[in-house]
Amino acid sequence: MLFCFGGAVLSGIMLAEPPVAPLSNSTSILLASIIWYLVFYCPMDLVYCCAALLPLRLVLSGMKEVTRTWKVLGGVTQAYGKYNDSLLVMIAIGWARGAGGGLISNFEQLVRGVWKPETNELLKMSYPTKITLIGAVLFTLQQTHYLPLQKQHLMLIYTVFTVVNKSRMMLTGSSTSPFAPIESAIYKTLFSGSSPYTALTTDVKEGNIDNGTTNRMTSTTATKESSKNVAAGKGKSRSLKAKEESENAEATNYKKTE
């Protein structure tokens, strides 16, 4: 239920409203419970197998995107009624209302006894979270009359874009975000420029490299010298052994001649 009604619960908490208010609709709770039971406990997994068919998946994903549009618009409108002069609050509430299930996924996992901090949507956004944030920004600009477009027209354009793009991703099997080129361009333009600490960092790295090279050369020279000393010592010991053997042989021959 946290995942199904996460957007309404999160937006209610942010607006200081009762977080259990979305659970007061008995019809929605009953419908969500029936669907959950049929998906996980239907005999022979018939409901899941039917829902896994591509045509039905396309229909369900399209319905989900339409619902996302209404959720984002509802969150922006709800925030506009209390904070009509704050764009940031309206964007945050619309974003939370439309993508609340993903934003509180870590809390939902913690309730189930699973902790995966690497799946935090705030640190690594998925496509639904990104498209919901863009929708919240657009509907906020339209609500505050910064975007000269009718609400119905914006809803139609946004819904068609999300449905078509989601269907394209499902048909092609691609998980690449359509905003990847824009994100890359923004990153290279705003966040990958020259930094005042770049020169200092480069000098430190070069100094470390030079020190490492010097240490390697010193260790190599010491190794060579030690190997030479060992070889010289071995040569001396061999010559001494040969000398002793020759002296012993001469002494033996001298004794035999006597």
C-alpha cells in the first residue's frame, strides 16, 4: 500500500496533512488489495501471465502514464491553493504526488526488511522520476501563468509524450533515457569546466608521479647493486672452493709420490 499510495502519503506529509487520509477511500484500498492478491496468489499465475503479454502491458503502461499526469496536476493544484507564490513548493509537491512511490521506495524496502541505499531515487533518478519532475515544472509554470498554454493543451501534450515514449521503450526493449543527450550537454557545459583547484590537483598528481618514479628508480638501482654484490660474493666463494680443492689434490698427489 505504501508503494500504491506513496505519492499521496508523501505529499500529505510535506503539506502537514494527515498521511493516512489517502487510506480513507475504502474502494481504492479494496481494489488495490484484490489486484495484489490476484497477481501474487492467483492459481497457475494466470493474472500475471496475462499481464506479462506485450499488448496488455502497453495498455496498462499507457493507463499508468495518464494517471501520472493527473497526479502531478493534482499535486501542483493542491500546493497552489496554499503556496501560490512559491514555485519550488509547487514543483516539490507535484513531483512527490506523481513519483512518491519511487521516492519513498527506500522506506518501503526498510519496512519489508530490505535495505538498498544504492537504489535511492534522489541520488540516481530513474526515467519515471525524471519525467515526473519535468511534468511538475511544466504544470507549475502553467499554473503561475509563466507558460502561455492552456491546461488542457498541456495535459494532452504531456500525456501523449509520456505514453508514446514509454511505448517506444517497451517495444524496442531500450532502457536509455531520452533525456540522456540533454543531460550530457548540461553536464559538460555547467559542471565539467575548469576549476580553480584543477592546477593544484594536477601539480599534486604530478608530484606524486615524480616521487613514485624516483622511488622506483632508487629501488631498481638498489636491487641491481645487491644482485651484483650477491653475484660477486658467489664468484669469490666459488674461487675459494676451487683453490681449496686444487690444494687438496696437490697434497694427495704429494702423499702418493712419497
